Amino acid sequence: MAVNKLNPKKWTKDGRKWCFRVRYKNLSGVTKEYQSKAYLTKTEAQNAERQFFLELDKYRPDNDMTFKDLYLAFYDYQKDKVKETTLNTYKDRIRYMKLLDDIKVKEFNIQNYEMWRKKILEYNLSNRTRNYIYKFLKTIMNFGTKWYGLNFNNVYPKMVNFTDPNEIKKEMEFWTYEEFNKFIQVEDDLVFKSFFKTLYFCGLRKGEIRALNWNDINFKNKTLTINKGLSDNVNKKQYIITSPKTLASNRILPLPQEIIDNLMELKEYYMQFTNFNENWFIFGGTHPLGDDKIRRRKNNNCKLANVKQIRIHDFRHSCASLLINNGADVTLVSKFLGHSKIDETLNTYSHMFKNKLNNIINIIDDLNKENKDNFDIGL
């Protein structure tokens, strides 16, 4: 198996110059040689080569692929198709697939799945995490069906996810406007004051706010552009900058005047440094604020302000609560938070909208009362 450049004389007019050459045995056991058509890039030729062998293997009755072979093929296939952070998540979940390593995929049955399921239950994991792993197993099985023609019809319908009727769902934590004010009043550092205000009033994800550069702010229009995210410790890197979580996460947010004033003051401070440029991180300078540093600062401020401890992600929930409870339209809340669908907003914050349902009933009651009063006057 080899991917090589063609002789320049065979390059196409549009620059296609890569091909793969292979020797393989057909279904009759006869050795054959094959040279592919020309491809534009080496990566395209490599993908085509991989696809060539996948197609051959689809129809082999003696395919002895194990689950280890399958999930490694899945991981390899995804390498140039998903973000680095997603690939890192796959790598983390693959360790739970190792319980199935030696099982031949064509022999996989419901007993194998139940054995795997019991092993997963032995790990100290939340049901939510267990179901992420379960979903990953199904994703690998679907990959096997699509690319290798594997048949899981005897087991797939019988597989069930993880449930725990005794598990108490953790309530969503958030701060009221008054609680946040108590928290922010004990903060005297301009960087952290600006950071926590932006987090609370803009509802940003932690990765979004840590990735912000000065060129993301338009001080004239008082807007903030969200078009990237930051992740720590991915493939042994200190941090990486990636595209946002979803397409809808790309958004431009209006900024309150108070945040504009704080950020202008912060920028004036940074501009005193001779090497300052617009690519500096808003919160951190040449490097983004560290995750641990943010958490320690938040925890300490909570103690000083005597407010309940919430996670950094709960600042986002607090922003949603602030908007919803002050009459913001759900469509606008959804866009402000960068949700892909309004359903995501409604499902996540449904408990907050219950109060709004009471307001609707009050409106109907008021209308009925007004109609009754008019009727009585008419009599």
C-alpha cells in the first residue's frame, strides 16, 4: 500500500497529482494490482485508499474484525473530519470500549453488551457520563454498519441506556442580580472584575470568554464578536483555539456601557506594554487566564461576599435567568446564548419559564375580569 505523486507528465490540468497503488486479494483469493485515479491532495488519496479497502472488506464472509479493530478504524477515519477537541473526547471514551477488545464484531450479541454494561456500572460515573459512553458505542456500531456492512440487528434493538430511578437530579445553580452585585463588589482587580461582569451579563461559555482577543471588540458599535473557543490540555498542549461549539455559537453581542467602560480601561492598561497588539487575550494578555486561577478567584470572592458557590458555567445560567425573569423573548435569549435551536433554550431553562406561564394566566384572568365588569355596567 502506498500513496505517491504521479509522474509530472500525468498530472491533470487542475493539479491532481496524487494516487495510491495497492496489491490485494479479490473475493476469489486472486492477487490483483490496482492504481487509483489522480487526486488533488495527498490526504484525498489516503482517504480514497482507506475507502477502497473498506469496500473490499464489506463483503468478506471471513471478516474477523474485532471491536478493537472497529473503534481504531473509526478513530482513524475521524482524524481529519472533526475538531481536535472532539477527537480528544473520542480518545477518552475509547478506554471504555477496551472491555470489548477481543470480541469479534460479527459475533457480538446481547450477552456481550450486558457484560459491558455491568462493567461500566462499576465505574464511579454519573448516569449522564455513562450514557455519553453508551452513545459512543452506538456511534461506533453505526460506523461499522455504514462502512463495513456489519449487521447488528440481533442486538441493537435490545440495547438500553443507563437509568437510575433513585438518582436525584441536581438543581441548576444561578445567582440573582443582587447576589452577583455582592460578589462583584469584593473584586478589586480590573482584569477579574471585567471578566466576571462579561461572563455574567453576556452569558458566555468559559471557552468563549477565555479565547477573546482585543480585535473581537468594536468599541464604536459597543459589540463583542464570538467566533472561537479555547480548550485546555488537548493532546498534551497547554491550550488550543478552536471554532465555536456549534455554528449558532458564532454571534455578535451588544455590550452594556458598564462593561465597555471597564474594557476600555483594561485596554489602556495593556497598551502601556511595548509589545501589545490586538491579538492579545482580553483576559490574560499574552496568555489566556488559567482555568485554575479563575476558579480560585471565584471561590475566594464567594467566601468574601458570603454568597453561595456556583460553577463558572453557572454564570451562563445566571445570565439566562436574568434575561428570562426580566421579560426577554425566548427567541432573543436563544440567540444571545448561542443555542442552535429555541428548543435547547426551552428544555434547559423550562423551570424558569414556568413563572411566565403564570403571567399568561394572569393576563387571561384580567381580560375575563374586565369583560365581566363591562357586562355588569351594561346591566
